[in-house]
Amino acid sequence: MIIGIPKEVKVRENRVACTPAGIRYLSDAGHTVLVQSEAGEGSGFSDAAFRKSGAEILDDPAEVWLADMVVKVKEPVEAEYGFLRNGQVLFAFLHLAANPKLACCLVEKGVSAVAYETVYTNGRLPLLAPMSEIAGKMSVMAGGVYLANHFGGNGMLLGGVPGVLPGKVTILGGGTAGMNAAIIAKGMGARVTVLDLNQERMRYLSNVLGAQVQTIFSTGQHIIEELKDTDLLVGAVLIPGATAPKLLDRDMLRSMKKGSVFVDISIDQGGCSITSKPTSHENPVFVEEGVLHYCVTNMPGAYARTSTEALTGNTLPYVRAIADTGVEEAVRSVSGLRGGLNVHKNRITNKAVSASLGIEYGGSSLDMDD
Ligand SMILES: NC(=O)c1ccc[n+]([C@@H]2O[C@H](COP(=O)([O-])OP(=O)(O)OC[C@H]3O[C@@H](n4cnc5c(N)ncnc54)[C@H](O)[C@@H]3O)[C@@H](O)[C@H]2O)c1
């Protein structure tokens, strides 16, 4: 198969969808890999390194997008919609529940779109997890910086100092991102509370993270009680494939201390507050109800070397399977890929995505029911 790796065009997105080692793995298996020139620069991989691994380097993105399968990091932006075409396989983060325009475009053009974030196997999301680990860790690092007075924050140092109470970090959702946020917050010496709906998950967090991290069942009332003395709030909830549940309204945010910070990691699925709206690394924060909102949709793009290695190490077996057998056979034979297939033959083929978008589910008619 011919595989295309375009340069990412989303604002300050430095990741690339494959490392030179990954290119070698695919080209040794007999596949042709086209890489757009400078695609790896932001992650520290030169064109020469890709070429040495067997890639063909092309200047024109249009030529790269002519490949049978295009492997990307982030969803295509509007400037790339013209490259989408019938029968092409697209493998990338897509977050279609929060992006109806792209979803309709993929359906209309007949693209077979496989979303990293809904590849689901053994109760896990193996391609989302490495990025959630990074975003979770970053959320406390970034949130701690914006608590500084000169950014408009309330001036609380999360770790405190002897004789002064540390700051309080409240985390909504104790999955992969939430747990990694809790690890960093705990390491800094902050007081940490995690709210989740899953009792088993909270038992696990308690056992692993110990008494410095409190867990509380997630209800509206419990969230309101925790917000009063919270300095840093992290949104890390997920219902796979679906729009993020809205757990915060304006009254709740107004009840928080002025200058507290809210990092909404779940913004890529629409965000968990009615005040959340996507931002970029160029202009990451805005203020609503006295609370600084950090809503960057591609947080791991800021630490591209780590993120690229973590992502491609996980995506590569799936890329190889699709390239070896084609998308339909790969979806039938590789555990997890069925959940990843969001659009195929002009239909939405993931039930949660179809329910969130209000577009008819078309998986059954393809003999590929969940
Ligand atoms: N902004 C970014 O750059 C970025 C990067 C990576 C991941 N993400 C996003 O972060 C979010 C979290 O991802 P994850 O991998 O940690 O997911 P996960 O499935 O591992 O964890 C989600 C957790 O949310 C919990 N949850 C669901 N509804 C809840 C509710 N009402 N109250 C409290 N908890 C609730 C679930 O029980 C689960 O434990 C996703 O939306 C993901 O796409 C964003």
C-alpha cells in the first residue's frame, strides 16, 4: 500500500504521525511511504532521517494526500478538506462528535475514517491513552503556571511552602488523563481530589495514589462543594466517541475563587463546561466568570518529541495491519479497530459518534455491527 504522512498544519502542532523507525518497519514490510518535507522537524526528525529509513520525501502536500492511506496526528483542518477523496483511508485523531462539519465532509466524500480515540480493546483506548497521559501531566504544569499573578491567576503556589497550606487541585474524571494529573499534583505537594462515576476506578486510584489523593463520587452537589476552595480545576471526563458531558455551569464557576484556573482537557470532545471553547497554543487562555480557562485541543503538540514517540509506538501495529490487508479485513481481524472505524462507505459506523451527531448509524448495513 502507499502510505502518506503529511506535515501537520494545526496551529503549533509539532507532532508527526510516524518516526523514522516506524517508516523502516513499514517499508521493510513492502509498503511505500511518502513523507511531506519538514513533517518531522518539530519532533526533531529530519527529512534525511526519514529518507534513510526508506521514505520518499515530497514537497507538495497534494501528492502526499494521493496515498491510499493517509496517517496523521490531528483531524484535517478546512484547508485540507479538498484533499479528501472517495475510497481513501484516513487514520488520525478525529473527534467527530465535536466536529459535525468534518464528519459530514468525510461521509459525503466516501472516506474510510479510522479515529485513534475510539480504537477500543479490552476495556482500554490504547491510542488515546498515551496522549491522555501527556495531557494529564501537562494540565497541572500549565495550570500551575497560569495561577501566577502576572497571568491573572490567584497567586497560589500549588505545592505551598512550610507554614503555608498548599493549593487544591480538583480533577473531574479519574481515567488516564485524570490519574496523570493527580500524579503530578500529588508530586508537587498539592491537595488533590478526583471525582469519577466509576467506583472500581476510584478504588484503584485510592490504592495506587494513597491518602493524599481523595476520591469522591461525581454528582453535581459534590462538584459544587469541591469548587469553593479549588485553585486548579482539571476537566478529564470521557464517554468514548460521545460529546463530553457538561458538568459545569456559570453559577458553579462563579462560586470558585477569582483567579482560579480551569484546564479543560476534554475540550477535544466539546469540553465539560458550558463556558469551554477551543483555544490554541498561540492563545491558550480566556476568562469566564473570573476563572481562567485553558482549553487547548492539541496539548501534547507542545511536547512533540515525547508525544510523537509515544503515539507512533502505539499506532504502528494498526497502520501495518490496515496497510497489509486493507481497512475492511483489518477491522474484522484486529481487536479494537472496529471501534475506531467512524466513517465507511458514506455512512457513520460508530454508534456513539452517530448518536452525538444525530446522524443515522450505518454500521449494520455494512455487515460490521458493533
Ligand atoms: N486536549 C487535549 O490535547 C487532549 C489530549 C489527550 C486527551 N484528551 C481528552 O481527555 C479526555 C479524557 O481522556 P482519558 O483518556 O483520560 O479518558 P478515560 O476514558 O481514561 O477517562 C475518562 C474518565 O471520565 C469518567 N467520567 C465519565 N463521566 C463522568 C462524570 N460525569 N463525572 C466524573 N467522571 C466521569 C470515566 O468514568 C473515566 O474514568 C478525553 O476527552 C480525551 O479526548 C485531550
